[in-house]
Amino acid sequence: MRRALAVCIALAAATAAWAQERGAALFEQHCAVCHQQKGEGIPGFAPRLAGTLAERAKTENGRSYLAQLVVSGMMGPIVSGGEKFNDAMPPFASLADEDIAAVVGHVLTTLNQVPAENTITAQDVAAARKRALPPNEVRRLREQ
Ligand code: HEC
């Protein structure tokens, strides 16, 4: 029994470590071109992701916004850190649910110091996929 528990714990830790590494690699591959390596963003084009998202991660609405945003993309004017942005975030629906959860997990834990248990799950991503919102409506989720 105890041994099974130890194996379970080791597996869970390995899975978490795997997701973290995978998230960092996916971020570099798909997101850093616009949001930059450390999530610092590009003024006037792509908002900063480092240190700007912890509040959103605290609520159910905030987390479903983040899942929806990566699945569906986003379009239209937003204000982030007092700066206006009005460009398009491309959709990443072609990535697997686990990959989207891992890349958002990287953004939240590494770039925003959110505890791992408060990031989004593959189930959140699957729900976002079902909702299939157009990019300009994703922006409305952000306002909520
Ligand atoms: C082609 C450039 C580009 C790429 C690639 C890109 N983004 Fe974005 N992202 C944007 C833009 C532009 C916005 C703002 C959209 C707007 O103004 O409505 C944005 C917005 C965001 C936001 C919302 C921030 C907030 O304050 O609400 C998050 C989170 C985000 N992107 C994460 C990601 C992740 C994760 C990836 C990789 C899977 C990614 N982005 C890839 C351009 C990009």
C-alpha cells in the first residue's frame, strides 16, 4: 500500500515536471516570437504576460478566459498595464488540450508565480474548444 502510494506520488511529481518542461518548450516555440522569451511583450503590439495575469488565475472566469484565448485567439482593443493594444492573438486550436494546458501553466507558474494547482487543466481547454467563440467575443470574456 505504502509503496503504491509512493509510486503514485513519484508519478504525479514526474507528470508535473514533464508538464512544466513541455510548457516552457511550447512557449518558446509558439509564443515567444510575439510575447518574448520572458513574457516581457512588445510595446504597441503584444502585451506583457509576466506579472500581469495572477489576478485572473484566481477566478474560474479568469481561467476560462485564458483557456478560451489560446484555443480561439483574440481580436480588438484591450488595455494591459495601462497600455492600449489592438492587434490579433492567433488561435492555437491545433495544439492538443494537454499542450495548451501546459503552455498556459508555464505562463502562470513561471511568469506569474501562480501556484501549480491554480492553473488551467486539459478539461478547461476541452470546455473552451466546445464553446468555440470567435476572437472578438473572447475579448468580452476578458472584461468580465
Ligand atoms: C502573432 C503574435 C502572437 C503570438 C504568436 C501569440 N500571441 Fe498572445 N497575444 C498577441 C496579441 C497581439 C495579444 C493582444 C490581442 C488584442 O489586442 O486583442 C495577445 C494576448 C495574449 C494574452 C492576453 C493577455 C491579457 O492581458 O489578457 C495572453 C495570456 C496570451 N496572448 C498568451 C499567448 C500564448 C500562451 C501564446 C502561445 C501559445 C501566444 N499568446 C502567442 C499576440 C500573439
